[in-house]
Amino acid sequence: PLSEDTFIDIRKEEMSAQENRVMALSEWEDRWQEGKTGFHRSEVHNLLESNLDKVVCGRNEVRFFFPLCGKAVDMKWLADMGHTVVGVEISEKGIKQFFAEQILAFNEEPVPAIPGAKVFKSTDEKISIYQCDLYKFSSTVGGKFGGIWDRGALVAINPYDRQKYATLLMSLMNNDCRYLVDTLEYNPELYKGPPFFVSEEDVKNLFGGGCDIELLESVDAFEEKHKSWGLGSLTEKVYLLAPKAQ
């Protein structure tokens, strides 16, 4: 069996394969402009659907936060259940595609607290999407939340920004918040990302100080397209985070 030291060395190597990888915001914008949005899903995410009860916990009209939301159809799905949704997305094209594809009328307003930012709101105000750098968003701008759905956010941010990201997300949580986070595990030596490799240990290191963490599901998510990434296996894991009782 591997000794603990060997295991730690392997872990360090796994991380170092990706820790300095950087995607500039402009690169994400380019992907939207060029239609390279393979990360977008046309159906509600199966792991959100199967675990929604654990996030909602019987509450009505939960305020949901979607970091790096893109044009996720999950936002409309939750709004149709009576919840409200606030997303943050850098790409105006992605935001406008969301409202067009969901056939929702919207208004566009400046965000006084964030110079240059805009917020796009459905006319019924159930869905608001802030077009800005995620790290400029705060509870002062958007309030706090009872639910968070993180699919394609923690795995998409630059690995060295993770602590900053975790601090922001925890600052947006109400005491009764339930945060569902979707992660991917694969061999990071074989694919540079994004989406990046995020281990259970990473989740615990980032959020364990402020949140109780429960692994809800682990599924084999390997598809044909992942062969072109150079991968032979891919595991998707979803965790439920809740603020520790004060």
C-alpha cells in the first residue's frame, strides 16, 4: 500500500499540474462570442433535480444564487417553482441569450455599486443576472441567499482564486442557506482544464472552516467527448454545504 507521504506527494503533483493555469475573463467572453459553450446544458441538471429537496428543505420562495450562471435553464426552472434567482455572468451575450431562449422580457439597469456593471432583470423580477466580474459582487450589491447552485463555477475559476471565491460565497450565505456544489474528478496530468479537477479534500479545505459538508452523490460522468480531452474516466460529485451553527 502507498505510504501517507507518497500519497501526499501524489496529491501535490496533481494540484501542481493545474494550480497556475489561468483563464482571463476575456477568454470566457471569446468563448461566448465564438459559440464555444460546450459547458452549457439544454436540460435541467440531473444532480440539481435529484437533490433539490435537500437544498429547499420545505421552504417557499427561496432566494437562489447562481455564480457564473451562463444561460443555465435551471434558473427558469427554479423561478417557475416560485423561487427567485440571482446570477452573475461576465458575458452580456450569454445573458441576452438566456432571456431570448426562455422567452422572457427583461429590463437592463446600471449597478451603482459596481462601475460599468449592468443587471438584467426579468419583468416579473424573479430572475436578475448581474453582468460583472464575480469578485466585485457582494451581499451589499445582491443581498444574501437561502440557496446556491454551483455548477461550472468552482470548477471553472482559476485554481489560485479558490480561497477568494470560497470567502465570497460564504459571505453570501444566510444562516439557513444550503449550497449545492458540483465537482469533477479526473487525472489532471492528462487534461489542463477548465473545467478543473476539484477533490473532496479541496472542498473541505476551502469551505470546512465555515460549513458542514456532506457528499450527496458520486456518479460516473464520462462521455464520448471526454476522450478528446485525453481522459479515460471522469467522476462527478455533488456536495451539500450548510453554514455551521454559530
